[in-house]
Amino acid sequence: MCHPNFQPAVIEKTKIYIYNGQWEYAIETITGVLVSDRGNVEALRIYTFFLMARENDEELVLEKFDEMINALR
């Protein structure tokens, strides 16, 4: 990858991992985006989707929704 820190490409890569059922790679990749840009709304949306679909952790989902709303302000 020529520009590994280009976030739109990394987010698309994460979506491909999800589509292929490679959840471990997806969460690892999207976590990297969130580390570099905590307010990235698309990354927060994907991470929230992961929590709802795979972890079923209601409290953590609500926390991430709050982060997403605060990032939009």
C-alpha cells in the first residue's frame, strides 16, 4: 500500500474485511484509525456496528454512540 495512513482507504479495507467475515482484521484495522483520529465518524460507526453485531455489549455501544455524537459537534 503506497499510503497506509490514508484513512478513507483504510476504512474501505475494513469494510472488505467485514464483508469477508474477517472480524479480527476488521477490528484491528478500524482501531488503528481510531487511535490516529478519535473523532473519525465513519470509524466510530463501523466500531459501533462491530460492538452491536459481535460483542453484544450494550454499555460499550452507548459509550461509542456518545463519542460519535460528540465528534459531530
